[in-house]
Amino acid sequence: MRKSNLLPLLAITLAAVIWGLSFLSIKVSVAVIPPMTLALLRFLTASLVLVAMLKILEPGAKMRKKDVPSLAAAGLMGITVYFFFENNGVKLTTASAASIIVATIPVMSILADYIFFRAPLSPGKIFCVALSVLGVYLVVEAGVKMPGGRNNLAGNLLMIGAAVSWVVYSIVTRPLGKKYSQLAIVTYQTLFGTFSLIPLALLERSGWQSVSGTVMLNVFYLGLFCSALGYYLYVYAMKKLGMGTVSLFINLVPVVTVVSSHFILGEMVSPVQMAGGALVVASVYLAGWKQSSGKGTAASSGTSV
């Protein structure tokens, strides 16, 4: 390994750990903070940090008026809609199952590329999709048989909705990559998405209550580390290592979540769910490996957590 690759490798590993732990922070926080209020608090924090980062790193960045509808639509899908599904989903299901389902986003992107952009669907891609679908089925089916099965099912279905909304977000965002840096895109979209969260959070006023310092630390962690620092580390690593290599490291996210949620939250993961999770990780790994080896079209790795 070249020394020049050491820092980017550490950066993407740290990002994967940060995002893997995010599901635990959501699980703890959403137990006392209503889901959309939590999203608003998280992205208010992230907005402040991202705007500061953009001013420092790209002082000349400006939003073009003609791109406002696209940036607003992407912010609505990638933040408002996505976190409606994710925060409500994590509230009902386990952090482990939630992270495994979200990990299917790159494979879902393969299907989206085929449906909307007529990208070739090779036997290898079909195999990755089938493997991922089987893995999610095992995770969802096993969750139904666990205590609180009805809630687990509802939560898992919401997480599938989150994954789908992120794929739609990626499609809306794709043309913007030719006009803006990734940092600028995420900053502008975060501002629009945060604004859209305000009315939804106000609808939850009856559920507002005082929260402990521990919960507020988790909210701070979600906003600063998961939505700002984690993204910066991801972009830095991607520029140095390339999308293919970085995508492979993102497979660590559900692994970190499953292990940490077991030891920190005491969540139980059934053997069937572990098998399903392994199939999901394998499908995403194979899709990313084909990309990095130049044998397939790139699948979006996603930075949705």
C-alpha cells in the first residue's frame, strides 16, 4: 500500500464507522424526539457546518437561479422524504435491520439505471440484484417472527421506502454533478431539505418534550459527524481513491451497525437475519467490485445516513 493512500483509506474507514453508528444514535434519539423534529434538529446543525465548509473551501461557489428547482427537488427527496422514512423506520425496527436494508441502495441503483436510462443489465448485475432481494427478504421475514414482529415489518417496509427515495434523489442529482462540486450540491440541497422539514416538525409539537443531555449529544453527533464530517471524509477519500474503492469500504456500514447495536443497545440478530445481511453485503461488494475493475456501470454508493 502506498503511503499516499493511507490517509484516504483511514478517512473512508472512519466515515463508514461514523455512518454505521448513526443508526444507533437515531434509535436512541427517536425514542424521545419525534421523527421529523429529530431530522430538523439534525439538519439545522448540518446546514450551519456545511455552509461554513463551503465558504471556507469554495468561497466562489454560487447557486444558479435556473438550478433552484432541481436542487430543491433533490433536497426534498434526499432529506425530507428520505428521513421521513428512515427516522420512522428506525423507530419501529432494529438498527441492524435498518442499516442492512439501506445498504441495498447501490444495487437498487443498478435497477434504476436500467429502468430510466436503459443501462445494460448484464448477467452479473442481475445476479447482484437477485442476491440483494433475497437478502432483504430474509431480513424482513425474520423480523416478522421476532418479538414485536408487526412493528418490525412496518419499520422494514419504511426502510425500503427510504432506500427507494434515495435512488430517486440520486437520479435527480445526477445532472447537477456537471455544474457544481459535490460539497456545493449537498450544502444547497441540505438547506432546501431543512426548510421543508420545518412544517412537518411543527405538526409534531404535541410530542415535544425536554430531553436529556445524552439524547442531545446523539443529535449533535448526527448533525455534525454523520451529515457533515462523514460526508467530508467520504468526498476526500473518493477524490484520492476513486468511487470503486470507496464504494467497497461503504460495505462496512451495516457490519458496524450490527456489531455495535448488539453490544451497545443489546439488539438480537437472528441467524436468518445474519445470513440475509451477508447476502446484501455480498451483492453490494460484487456490484462495487465490477465497477472498480471496469466491468460494469457504476452504481451509486449513497451517502444517505
